[in-house]
Amino acid sequence: MAGLKRGQKRGPRIRQSKELDRRLLLHVLTDREWSRGRDMMTVATAALDGGATVIQLRDKHASTRTLIEEGLALRALTRERGAFLIVNDRVDVALAVGADGAHVGQQDLPAAMARRLLGPGRILGVSAATVQEAREAVAAGADYLGVGPIFATATKADAGPATGTRLLTECAREFTLPLIAIGGITVENAAQVIQAGATGIAVITAVVHAEDITGAARQLRHVVETTLRSLSRREGKNG
Ligand code: TZP
Ligand code: MG
């Protein structure tokens, strides 16, 4: 769907869909273990109050039936708030609950199959930890890339080594689809990942583990938006 067009030169990125970028600014991933005992709907509601634009349903231990129940509840909430609902790993659950899309990693359903199942109308996010993985994901029809883990994270045991921000810069040079930085993103380093080339961020602990979920989401959204704005002002001046 998105990505480098045939014959298009690699170079400074031309944003393909500003509207999609805007709607993918701040992903908050649900995580039971890091939620300090607060239930998923409380966490998601508070995150949306703070400006999350995407709730990603991610529950590695739930039964399919529980995922469906959670997905339906989140579907109603995100629809009411004008936010996207994306389901991690499970394309079947995404389709069953009428989610806006699904996110797959390198060990999940292959991206091209996920695209076929989702059809052209739903969003497909794919994790990439290398430029090669990013190229394959784009070729398979990803709408956005989850790039990372950028920094060390304690939240995903099998996340692999931190890539650093250079991967974002390399991807930004090559692709025009939204690049969502993930892994150890905090309010302190969010500006750095945007400056490196991310168009949005995805977090777990920085929001769901925060004492003040709404405040944490609000601060992150503010940093992402102000950094993007200052970058686009600078780009405007330079050409
Ligand atoms: N994929 C790559 S890193 C990661 C996922 C799901 C975990 C992100 O969690 P945190 O707490 O924001 O580092
Ligand atoms: Mg996965």
C-alpha cells in the first residue's frame, strides 16, 4: 500500500499520507502485567483522555475468548473517541471485532498473508528491527512500520538488542510510510526518536505503568507534536 514507488529515488522523505501520520502519532499498547492492577478499560480510557491516537490490544496470555471480549469493549471505546484500534498478533481477532487493523511481528503470520486476510481497507503494521526487515514489510503491503526496539526494554523478553536511533534515520531516508518508534520510549527520549525520523511512537510502560496515565500520555503527545512541528518548520525554511 504505502512505501517507495517504482523508480522513485531514495532521498528526503515526502510524506505519503499526512492524515495517516496524524492518526498514528501515539500508540499505547495494553499490558496487564505493567498496569499496576488497573483493568484494561480503565488504562485505555485514561490513555485516550491524554491523547493516545491508537490503542493496540496486546495480551500474550489471554484466551481467544477473552481477547474477543476485550477487543469488542475496546472497539466501542475507540470508536466513540475517534481513535484507532489495532490488534497485536491476531489477525483473526482483529477481523472478528471489527478493529481498524492488526500488527504482526517477525515471528507471527507473515505480513503478506496478514495483508491478504485484512484486505486493503484495514491497517497493517509490521515490526522491523533491520532495514532489510523493513524493506520486506513494505513490499508485503505494510501501512506502517513498528521500528525497534530503539532502546532497551524490560517489557518484551524476546525483543532483541536495542537498535538505537540510526535505524529510524535509515528507514526515514528510504520509506515514506509512517515509522513508529518502539522500545524504551519515554518522555525524555521521545523528541530524539522523532528527530531521528520517526513519525510517531508506541509505548507500554511509559503510559500503562505511570501513576498518572492521562498525564503521561498527554506529555508524550505534546513532545511528539511539538518536535514534529519544529521539524516541519525547519524543512519549510530549508526548501
Ligand atoms: N516491541 C518491541 S519493544 C516492545 C514491543 C512490544 C515493548 C515496548 O514496551 P516499552 O515498555 O514501551 O519499552
Ligand atoms: Mg507479535
